Amino acid sequence: MSLSGKVAMVTGAGSGIGRAISLALAGQGVAVAVNDIDLERAQATAKEVATRGVRALPLRADVTRLDEVDAMIQEASQGLGRIDILVNNAGTGKVMPFPRMSYEVWKNMLALHLDGAFICARGVIEGMVSARWGRIVNLSSIMAFTGPDRLVHYATAKAGVVGFTKSLAREVAPFGVTVNAIAPGVIETPLLRTATDRFVDKMVAQTPVGRLGTTDDIVHTGIFLISEEASFVTGQVISPNGGYWV
């Protein structure tokens, strides 16, 4: 399953799943362009990545901004040579009753998850197609399928990621590029800690394995989808969720 010598760009990698995937890729010998909207967090992750003996490049960019992403991809390509792997992980979520949800909140949620995935993928796809090898992994969510209350904006955005994944996968499959999505269940991350205890307790109670997921539960799925062994796997949504949704 060796990926040694490949180059990845991971968005939202300053914490949580993005950080964990960056470190796991480094453990496979992959150089990592570490993106986050907070440069200090990107630098912290990049420093950890470098301790694994690979090159690491911290990059601050808002993935909803075309100009910032274009500049980031150019810097990553110049600094690391190319981008073979893209992990679209940048995202956020906040419980909010629908009647109180402003259009601005709705718009920003869709922009971060959908515009971000589109802009980043569009920026790297030509290089992958030219190389006849590439891997794109998009982070969706179990919420895309279960439609929880007070998360209408988040569930909609993550459902959009699924459609984006499936359609793009068909288009680029003839060129050796795979596109897949991971739809995690309830995972213990800094983002989850912003939710209420009642929400978290409810999710745990509804998860048959009886615990929150960990970033490791997601990382192993991501590494498989990126590996050469998964070259026949594309357009799929894999959901490590502890039986919450089957």
C-alpha cells in the first residue's frame, strides 16, 4: 500500500480529521501541503508532519476564495513539485433551528463545503489527468443521509458533496483518477465539542457500538481510498459510523 513519493494537499488540516489524515499520509511517505484558514494551526500540523521524515508546507487559504486557492495550489506545486492527492476536508457545522437560520448562515455553509470542494478539485484536476494518476477524497457526513433536525444547512451541504463526488468520479475515471467520499458518523473532534452535551449524548445513544468515533476510525478509510489497492474504487461513499446508519 506504499504511497511513498506522492504529494498531497489536505484542506482544513489544522485540527481534527484533516490533521489526522495529514499525519497518516506522512507515515506513508507522502509529502503534505497543509492547508487551514488559520496559519498557526497549519504550521503546527506541518511541523508534526515533518517529524515523520517527509516534506511539509503550511498554507493559509480560505477555500471559498478562488484567488486564494489558486495562489495556494501554485505555491504547493512549486514547493512540493505537484499535487497527486487532494483531501477536501475543510468544513464546519453548528446546530441551529431552521426558523432562526439566516440566508447568510445558509450561504456560508454551502460555500465552505461545496464551493470549497469545487474550487480545490478544479485547481488540481488537470495535473492529475495529465499524470494519469490522482486521488480525491471528499469529506461528507452521515448527516447527508439521516437529515437531523437543526442541521438543515449542514446536511444539505454534505449531501451536495456526495453528488459532486459521484459525478466527478465518472468524468475522470478514464484518466486514472479516483474520486470518493467518506461520510463519518459522530466523531470526537474539536468541532464536535462546540455542540451541546445533549446533542452528543443523543448521538452516542443512537450509535450501536456505544461510543463516539475517533479520527483514527476515519483515517484508515482515507488511506485505503488513496492507496493503489483502491484503484478500482471510485464514486463511492464509505461511512464509518458505528452502525448509526446502515
